[in-house]
Amino acid sequence: VRVIHLSPTAPPVDVYVDGNPPAAVQNLAFKEGTGYLDLDADTYTFNVTAAGAAPPPPSVLDIGPADLLGGAFYTAAAINLLAAPIEGLAMEDNNSDPGPGNIRLRAIHAAPGVGEVDIWEVSDLQNPVLLYEDVNFRDVGDYLLLPAGAYMIGFDVDDDAVPDLT
């Protein structure tokens, strides 16, 4: 399991596994993520708390219970504004080999207050390629298999086929 902090108004957090100290993740700030943490196959709840609170502090967010299978990879993310309230998003990851010369890409819309977006590959501005259409907040896109390389990604927030942010 890896953990990603995607709540822009939340302070740095600690993450406990089933409420048990010590924290599995400490002082994780907005936009930061961890590597994968090794856990045995089982059912877990991930408790998100303010960083540095005396254990076991009250959770501001619980993600789970989640059934984790052996040999699988997962991502747990905190999204939304703290007072909105903050939410958990749990995903199974596909870390299988994408094949020689390929990469795997997946879009996750975690920007609160931003409506539906279209996501474009715009490295060649004369020939943009639509990757994802009508992605809503909280949506997790299917994986795309792409040739390895450098890409410029554009986000269209007003449905005019012109990225507003790259």
C-alpha cells in the first residue's frame, strides 16, 4: 500500500494501520506520497490523523476496511478539502510489466472545486490527443498503455477542447 496526501487544506498527517502505533507514515504533507509499504494479506483500516498528535489520536479520516490480497498493490489517498469533509479514495494498482518500451498511465481527479475535465496529451500542439473525457472529481480513470517517452498533459476545464492548464 502506498499513501498519497491530496487534500490541499489539510495539514501534514500521520497514518496508522488499524489505529496501532507507531504510525506507518509520519508527517506526510500535501502533494507527497510514500513508496509501497509491505503489509500481509488481510483486512485493514488506515487511520489518518494530524501529524505529531499523541498516539492513538482521533482520526480525521478512516480509509477502509480494505481487503488487501497478497502480491497486489494499492493506493490510499486523502482527497477533498478538510472541511468539505476530507475523503478517502482506495484503488488497486496495476504494476504488471507494460511491455518493452511502454508505460502505464492513470488519471485520478482529486482537485476539489474543479468540475469535469478532459485530459489531453499536447506535446504536439497541432495534433492534441484526447486521453480521458468527462472526468469528474473523485473519478479514477482506466489505465492507458502508452509508448515510453516525454509527454505534456493538458487539462481542459471548460469543455472547449483547449487545455486550460498543462
